[in-house]
Amino acid sequence: MARRTDRFQVGTTNPLWHMYRTVSFFKVMWCFTIITIGRFAPSLRFKNTLYRTCLRMKIGEKTALALMVMPDTMFPERITIGDNTIIGFNTTILCHEYLTTEYRLGDVVIGSNVLIGANVTILPGVSIGDGAVVGAGSVVHRDIAPNERVSSQPLRRHEM
């Protein structure tokens, strides 16, 4: 299944040159500042509260974002994470992507009781079902079903 993203054509110019028509410069600076504080914050309670209140991310109870997790700096409000989920060290969660002639925006929904390993990149427009496990270093480029175990590059399904 294709990722669920909205596509916006910008013509022949690199879309990054149009970035601040997409989102305010001040919003990006605000998000970047808050995320930089959160990336280094050792307190999970503080980090979750910071992201919920300042960035409007939807983060469930007892969810843990490890050190250096990088939520989307332009559209963090498009990220939803369920309860009791672990997001591993240095994981990147993207809700936008810029291509040569267009940019795309998509929500990222991560279920409850999910384990995401270190250094994972989650692309815009994907859902990760409850109880899923994503191995370290993976690129999540498609939806992951509940209780599914995936890892490596390219993403592969593992039998339980």
C-alpha cells in the first residue's frame, strides 16, 4: 500500500526554496528549539510534556522517546504515538519530504505497545500497528500491521 501523503507540485524550482511558503520560519525555529531541548532531556515525563504542550504532538501514557529522537521539525503536530511505546535512540520521525518538483506531507501514527529500535527512520504517511516491533536501522516506508515484526533494509517481515 502506498503511503498516505498529500502531494504539492511547485514547478521546476527545488521545493526547498519554497519551504517558508509551506510553513512559517518562526514555527520551524520554535519547533527546532523545543526538539533540541527534548532530544537531550533525560526525563521522559518532562520530554513528553514538552512535546505535548509546545509542539501539540499526541503522545500516550508511559511512552518513552529515547535520547536523540528527532520528531519532524516542521509538522510535529502530525505525529501520534500510543501508550507504552518505546522509540529508540536517534530515531527520526518525518511528516514531510521534499523531492525535486514536489513536496509531500503525511501523518505518522504509531500504535500502543510498539518497540522501535535505534536509528530507525519513519517516513511520512505510515501507520505502525499496536504491538509491532521495528528493528534497529530500518527505514519504515510502508504501513506495519499490528504485532508485525520487521527489520533491515529493505524492510522485511519476520515470522513470530
